[in-house]
Amino acid sequence: MFGLGIQELLIILLIALVVFGPGKLPQIGSGLGKAIRDFKKGLGGEEGEGASKDQEAVKKDDSKELPR
């Protein structure tokens, strides 16, 4: 699609690791996943029982804070 190979993706990951640090990357990934899920839900792509289970799992994950 964008012509990104393994080497380019590794370089991007390395830059993200340097900029954000290893402690913040899981939080950034989680936030990105939630944003994509909400975007799909907003477009009407995800409805039904599966969506409510995902929302419950997100609520449980939000209650657990990582130590700083």
C-alpha cells in the first residue's frame, strides 16, 4: 500500500522508542487501538454483542494504571 518494508518499519519503531520511551509505548498502542475501534464504531461498522464485550474489556483495562 505505502511501499513500507521491514527495514522502514523497524526504523519507525526505533524512532518511536527513542522519542516516547519503552514505558509509554504500550499506552500509546492502547490509545491508538481504542481510537481505531471508536472510529469504526462511529462509522457503524461494529455493532451487536461483540462491541459491548469489547467495551467492558476496555473499562477493565482503564482501571489498571501502570506505575510511573
